[in-house]
Amino acid sequence: MNWFDTELGKSLVDFEQKVMQKYLQQKFGYYALQLGEHKKNLIKAAKIKHHIIARGKEKNVDLDEEWLPFDFDSIDLILCLHLFERVGNPQKLMDELFRVTVSGGYIILCGFNPISFAGLRKLIKFDNFYPWNGSFLSISRIQNLLKQSGFTLRESKFEHYQPLFFDGKSNINNNLEKIGNRWLPLFGNIYFIVAEKVTVSKAPKKKEWNKIKKREVAVTKSYD
């Protein structure tokens, strides 16, 4: 079962798409990669020519996320959608994402916040299907993984303050969003993180020549 196919799951995907759209519209390049269980092409909002999709109807590549089949420094934008809920080695995955991202390229991640309605559902309902049987990593853990791999954090925030207990219900209560954003900003169901791969090329050092000190020569006048 793919929970993102339920009414509530589809509603959440639509919400995430709206949040990420403003980030995606600012991104340029040649290749964009979408990883995760979403079946919609969310990277189409980016001004990037080639879209590589790992899931859904527009899937065009078979891959193992922990062993990405791409060259070093080859992808301009990577979108990770609830990917870390189901990977066994999150640091290995993050290192792979860093490896294939071009210098100046971006990675955008979203996932479930364990301190939220989503975390509460995972705690009390014991759903034996993805994503509820996966691992909900805290935003600080994801940020640390990014920094350890070499990424530079650009923006982090929480969104979506709706209850996530009834899969057949898909309405968004705008009042809950306003209350959550103002009074409970750390308890949103979803974290969003934007990070950049910044590499500094080291300029070759100029050869330092040793200064040759002139020897002081004492000159004595000789008289015949």
C-alpha cells in the first residue's frame, strides 16, 4: 500500500508541491532528479530541461538511492520527498547525493517531523505500511547529515499543521495553518530544507622565492 495514494496522502502531496514551487521556480540547470514515493512530477516547476524521475507514471530510470547511477558533479537539482523515512543508511545516502550534485547545485528535502501530528500517528496507530512504519528523523538530524556530507544549509522550516489520522479526509483547515505558523512553528508535520553544494577551488600557491640578502662587503682602501 502506498499511503500517498489515499485522499489524505494526495492532499499532502499537493500541499508540499505548493510549498516547494517557489523554490523550484528559482532553480536553473540541465538535469533535475526527483527521488521518493511521490508519483507526481514536482520538479516540472523548475527551469531545468531534463527531468529524471525515480517513481510514478513519469518514471524514466531504475536506481538504488544509496548507489546512484550518475557521475560526480552531474545533477543541478535533487528533490528528496520523504526518502529518509525508509533508507537504512541515511549518511550513505546523503554522501551519494553530495557526490552527484554539481558545485552550486541544490538539494531540497521534505520529510515527516517526529514532533507533530504525523509523529503522534506513528506512535499510537502502529500502521504497518510506508511511511508510518519507517524512521522519522528530526530536522536537526537531517541538517547534521547535510553538513557532514559537505552541503551548506540555506533554509529550513516546518509546514502543515493538519491532523493526519483519517485517510479518507483531505480538507485543509487554513485557520490551523495560521495558528501553527504563528504559535507552534516547530510542530508542523513536514520539514522543508534547502541546501547548496558549495565547493571552493583552491588557487595554486604562488611560488615563494627566497629573498637573497646582499652580503655586506667591507671595502678597504689600499694606498701604495
